[in-house]
Amino acid sequence: MELGEYIIQNRTTVRGAAKKFGVSKSTVHKDVAQRLKYVDPQLYRQVKQILEINKAQRHIRGGMATKMKYKKQ
């Protein structure tokens, strides 16, 4: 539940939450995408919305990261 609340409050990615809590991305994803559904369905729906937004935007973030990488060289 802490992971879900953190993702909602900070509108962060699975990777960001994993880094903050010191666990793997797989663990965070499994906790918020599968286990949270049974523990707190309302929180699960809120987290799912944020994860869907992140999923839709990830190609943009990846492109920006690549652009910045080559801009520095």
C-alpha cells in the first residue's frame, strides 16, 4: 500500500518507486499491479491510471533521454 500511495502522491514511475524503496522494478510492479487489487481496490484503480499514463508517455521519455545523451557528446 505504501508503494501505491507513493506512486499516486508523486505521480512517479515504477522505476522511480523502486529506487525510492530500494526494491526491484519487478517487485514494485507485481505489488501494485496484482497484489494491491485484492488489498485495496480503490487505491489499485488510482495507481492503474497513473501507470497507464506512464506507459503511454514512456516512448517520449526514452526519446528525450537519448536526445540528451547525444547532446552532451
